[in-house]
Amino acid sequence: MTQVVPPILSVTPSRALVDEKFKVLVENLPPGCPVTVRSLHQSEDKHDWEAYGHYISDHSGVVSVSEDLSYGGTYTGKEPMGLLWSMRPVPGSRPGLRLRKMNVCTPMLVTISVHSGHEGFRDKAPLASVLTERWYMAPGIQRISINEQGVQGTLFIPPGPGPFPGLLDMWGGGGGLLEYRAALLASHGYVSLALDYLGFDQESENLELKYFETAFNIIKDHPQVMPDRVGIFGLSLGSLVAVTLAAYSTITKVGPCLSARVNEDNQVIWKDVGLEFITDPSNIVGRINCPTLLVNGCDDQNWPTVETAEDVARLMREAGKEHLLSRLAYPDTGHLIEPPFSPHFRATTFVIRSSKEKVILLWGGQTKPHSDAQEDSWRKILSFLQFHLYCGPSLKAKI
Amino acid sequence: MDRKQCCVKLSVQPSRGLMDEKFIVLVQNALPGSQLTIRALHRCEDGHSWEAFGHYTADTIGTINVSDDPSIGGTYSGVEQMGLLWSFRPIPGSKPGLRMRKKNIQTPMEVTISVYQGHQTEGFADLVPLSGVVVERWYMAPGVRRIPVTEGGLTAALFLPSGPGPFPGLLDLWGGGGQLVEYRAALLASHGFASMAIDYLTAKITMETGKMVDNQYFETAYRVLQQHPQVCGSKIAMIGLSFGTSITLKMAVYSEVIKLSAAVCISGSHVQPVDGSVEEILRFFQKNGDKTRFSEKNEVIWRDLLLPIPTDPSLKVNVGRLQCPLLLVVGEDDQNWPAQESALDIKEMMARAGNSHLLTVLSYPNAGHLIEPPYTTHARSSTFKTIEIEEKVMCLWGGQMVEHSRAQEDAWKKILVFLRENLYGGRNPTSFSHL
């Protein structure tokens, strides 16, 4: 029969979307007690990730991660979400790991625990621990595998009658199908198609372009989508595709056909565009006819995004399209600008598609500023999407 | 003019919450000044559909926030953040006497919340909403484990909070309807108490042998809980509702084995043959069956069976001998048990004995018998089958919906604080401030 009653740890809410904040509270500690609050997560590929902060309880025996300062650990200062964004592989893990959820139908499980002391906190069993769920998918979202007209991807449809605005979501040169951002966007009310595209062969550019046009049409033609409110979301290589799609595609061209209406209201988001592959950037950029949000990290070590962003701004200005462009540039932020509270990776292993060679790619960024950028940019992206795809009038005058 | 609006955005935060957590329902992007109906729909496990709805007017920027804005009609009115849950009622055409209770607590209650154009009151099935979301409401927090208990002939379920423990323990008893009712224990475990829900009227052993359980059954439950490696054996409390109160008071005062750190008694009484077994107590109630009354709607009122409160000490648990803090929760419109009269008598007995510092009474005007966890649908009456009678009757529980729902919310918070103080120590728990 055990006698001692432990401290009380709570995480509120215990189930949340990945972009929602939580409050971690420890009560019933002795006053002035040094403790470590730690998060632990085992990824789908069986690696352990952790974050921790060192705290001291107040006179009533309480530690509030939202209010108190961490004195050390993987984050310092007042950081309500530090236990998530400062996660890194546990000591002894192999280098170059990256944390990404492949199965979005289940939540990310994170164990938050409180330990006695600061140094060597891991040597003892935790005083208390709770499990919290972080979801990419809100309840009621439908997930549908798409394999039609040669297009492969996954479609996420929000609950409710619709119709909804649509988004084509594209990742970068790593290839493969990553669903988590599309699932999260659907949780915010957009029919989102996570598109699987395996490499972008610039020689057969036009053929590839058709692939994306078809994908775009699948969204546009979906009975629950408002055809004049479809946008494109791209990261890294995906944004390059987005640019090209918006500029070159026949479906976005101005013309005397029904699709003319479509053109004015496509929204594009670029992230970290590298225009080296495009022979005549001005031709592409100048043809963009829709509101565009460009997000880049100033410490991006993967693409020359700062220079590129300047180029884009200049080209759009020259084409008289400057009013369509918004830019978010974040200092000390790297290439992989992910949804908020995702851990930061300065460098990870990456497989080059063509040679199958495994390298360590440097993405850049310093953890704290990068995490702030993720949180800030996501809020601004959602606001941008809400404004243009939800609130704006459905028919804009042609410029 | 009723122009169809598009792009009305509805959000409920959190989309996955515990049953006792509040949520924020927000409508955005509606036409300023437009009339809208926000409706909740739930299909429960036995296939019945329930609905609740409020009538709102969008403000100058096209927003409705259910936490701040008043409903001017529907199943609830005024500023009621959680009205969409506690004002649930069966959809038109449902059979009478329904009560919403979840049996499988390992899955969430799913509620669809939608917004409709105009102030609608019926025919929702034929209307297309402007927007809709799905919300999950859970009795079990992540990491809470459910462990069936059959040791010592028990029919019980133990809910352990997540983490190493050790945790204070709780024995959870319901009333005369029997069955193993798990949801309150699951929710209490989600707040850090190792809670064991116990079936003591329709336990497997009773169904098989035809014999009712005796006092030893409860002592066995106590022992099993106490000896569990993740339970702090010196910190065990008991919570009972209705007939569960009778058992709780009896054990708290007379058991040599059960040493409680605290007791919570909801909607019950101390009136019972003091030396009686469970069976004898039930027979005592039955003996007074002729005091049953009926409402104008022919609903059964059983509150008089134990009235007047006897003066004979052999017919009342001697609460003057109680040695642990006691929280009594009373609905003043309880039509099933004379909870208010009993509470007054308990207070007097304890004052005379000098242990009234242990007593706290929460008495709620216009609350009925079934004081459940917050936002549980209020049932003023429902079909009920006790273990003694063969057919179902329509039982009057009492209570008015609004006051009863407020009572549930208030009582739950106070119960949690009471349990926290007596089982964990420490005051002013901040972690309940979001409830």
C-alpha cells in the first residue's frame, strides 16, 4: 500500500489540433521545488523525440508552463508551446532525423511528464505523466484517395454541406505523398488535395503541367467546391509548380471561355521559390493574376529565397501586379516552414530522387526564431486564405 | 429578404473535448444582422436522435459568439455558452420517457453542430444548413485505462488516470436501476482519481445465484482498490447517487473495513434499517410502496416512501458517528427521493453530535433527482425499471431544465474541488478553472 500522493499534472485541452495551443499545469508540488517538465513522442518510424524545460514551483506548489519561465532545457523563457516546437531526437539517436506524420487519421501522441530536479532528471521515474493527442484532422473530415485521370493524391473534405473553397497542396522535391498539411487545411474549412507528384522533369515541363492542371480541375469540379474559389499551396518545389501553374496553364489564362472566371480568383501561395529552373522568370511572374502570398526564411540554406523573393517583387512591380503580392520574410528562419509547433530541423537526411543518394541537406534556421516564424506565418496564411477564399466577393472585376 | 448566404464559417473550439469542458461556438462571415439558427444534433447509442437549437442575430461584422450573444428562442434562451448540449431533447416524433446515457465510454459522443438561415424551429431534416461541424465529447481523457474487475465476485470497472500514480481512489455507485454505469467514473479518472464503478444490484453473481450482494461485496471492492499498486490506499473516497447514497453513508459510518477520506452523496437519504443488508433496505422501501403518488401525467413519485423522516434511530444511519468530510448534493425539486428533508435531518443530527464541521450541503432550487456530470441532458421524467418491479414505469425525477443544468455544472465543480482537497490536499486548484 503506497502512501505518498504525487503532484497533479494536467494538459488542457488533452485533445487538440496540431496548430492549437495547450496549457500545461503542475499542481500539488512542494513550494519552491525544482522540477523538469518533459515531452516525449515516439514517431511512426520508432524514433523517440523529446523536449524539456526546467522550472521552479511557486509558493502554492504550482508550475504553469504558459506563465512561468523555463530556466533551461531545450527551450528557455516563457514558452507555452516549447514542449512541442523544441522537440529533438533523444540523446543517442542517429543524426539527420525528421519528424513527419504519415498517417493523419490517428493523432500524434505526446506524453508530458514532470520529473524531480533539473540536472539528471531522466535518472528517476517521473512524478506524474499525462498523454495528450495532437490531431491533423478535425472530427467529421472525409479522407478520400484519389486515383483518377492519371492523378494521384488524397482529398480531404470538411464536414458540412459546403460548398467550400478548394486548395491544391504541393510539397517539394522529396516526392511522395504528404497529407498532413492538406488535412489541417481541411480542418480549417478548405477542400484540400494533397498531390502526389514524383519529381518534376523540367524537360517535359508541359506534360507535367497537364498533370497539375488535371489535379486542379479535380478540385474545381468537385460538387462540394466553389469553382471560383480555388487556390494553390506550395512548399519548396511545390511553389515553383504553383507559379508555373498559375502563369502558364490554359485553365488560368484569360479568354472568352467559361474558365475565364476561374482565372481571377485563383489564389497562390508560394513558399521559398527558386526561379533558377525557369529560363524566363519575368514571363511567368508577370502573368500571375491572383493574390499571392510569398513566405520565406532569411536563413534558408536550400534555396536562394531572399534573392528570389526580391526578383519576384521586382518582376511583379514591372508587370503592374505589385498590389497582388504580399511577402512574409522571417529572420533566422530556414527552408522548412511547417505548421506551428512542429519541431525545427536545421539539417536532415534527404534522398536525391535521381541518384538515390542519401545526403544531409542543410535547411537552415535557428530553432526559436524558426518556430516563431512557423507560428506567425501559419496564422497569417490562414488569414490570407480566409480573406480571399471565404470573405471576398465571388466575382472580381478584371484588371 | 432571405438571400442564401455563402461561405458562412462555423467553428467549435475545442472540437474534441471532455464531457465537462466548455466549448466556444463561433459563426463568422454571416450577413450582418441576419437571423440564424445554430443547432446541435446527436444520435445516441440506442438510435434515438436528439436536438437543441438557439436563435441568433449576426452582429455588424457578421459574427455570432454563443458565449457572448443571447439566443432569443429555441430550446434555450439568453447567453448560454453550453446551451446546445444541456438543452437537448428528443426530436419531434420520438417516443416519450427517453433518457440520454452513454454505455460505451471508450468512444466519444458525436454531436453535429450546424447553422441554418433564419429562425427555424422544425423540419430541420428538410433544410440544408449553411455550415456544419462535428464535435467529439469524451468521458475518457487520453491515457485513461479501463480495467474490468471480477476479483472477489465483483462486477466492476476500474478507471486509472494516465501516469505512474499512485492515485487516490474512488468507489462510484449509482442507484436503483442497477447495471454497471461507467461514465462518471471514467470522467473522474480523467481528473486524476482511480475510480471504480460498481454494479451492486445486477451484478453477475446476483444474476446467477438470485441472491443480492451483502456488505462484504463493498468491502471487497474497497480492498481491491486499496491494494492496487497504483492506488494510494490511505486516500479513498466514495461517491453515490440515489440508492448509492444509502450504501455510501452506511459504509462510511458502520464498516470496520472501509475507511473513507471523504464521501459525496447525491440525491439520497440516510433513512434505512441500520442493520440491514442491501436486500433488507430494498424491502423496507417496498413496504412503504403505498405512499407512492402520481403526477397529473401519471408519472410515479416515490419521494414520500421515506417520509416523514423517522425519529427512530434504528431507521437512520447515525451520521453523528461520521469521521470523514461529507458533501451532500440536493435537488430541491427531487420527486424521487426526499433528499432535501434528509439533508436537513442529517445536518441536525451532526450538529447534535458535534461533527457538523465535516458537513457541506449543496442545495439547488428547482433541480431534480438526477444530478449528473455537467451538460448531461436533463430528464424531468423517464421510463425506469427498478430491479424489484417487472414493468417499466414513467418515473418523475423532477427539476426544471435551466436550473437543473446550472446545478449540474456548479455541483460538479464543487465535487471536484472537494475531492481534490480531501484526497490530494492543497486548495484553489487552478486546473479546474476552464470547466
